[in-house]
Amino acid sequence: KKSSSILNLDAGIMRVSSGGVENGLAFCIRLEFQQPVMLLANKSFAITSTWSTSAFGVAGRNELRTIRDKINDFVTLFINDYLAANQK
């Protein structure tokens, strides 16, 4: 079984996809932050990813918490990086 979730938060997107394998769950997690940027060549704007991270793995049916823990780790990493880059 394959599933995908997308969470839009203003200029950010979090995508989590998973698919079944024998005796477990294969997973792919990608967290990215997108925002508008100005292209210097023609002064136009585009939306692009300015931060991202991803992971692939397999979790046994009794280890599905592994996927949630990895998502939590990525969100924490993003928050720390965002705060470090946007200090007042």
C-alpha cells in the first residue's frame, strides 16, 4: 500500500510518502522549505526550495514509530536552522 501526505504551511511544504514491503514498511520522508526568490538575471520571482532533508528506510511492522520519530527529528532540525538563520 502506498500513501502520501502533504502539509502546506505558508511558504513551506512537508511531504511524507510510504509504501509496503514484505514484513515491514518502506518509507521515504522529505521535508523542505520553499519560499519566493528573485532571479538576478531578469529580476523575476520564482518559488524554490531553500532548505531540505530526506531519509529512506524500512521499519518493521512493530517499529512504525521509527517513521514518526524521523519526521520529528527533521522538524526539530528545520526549526533550529530557521531560527539560526533568522536571528533578530
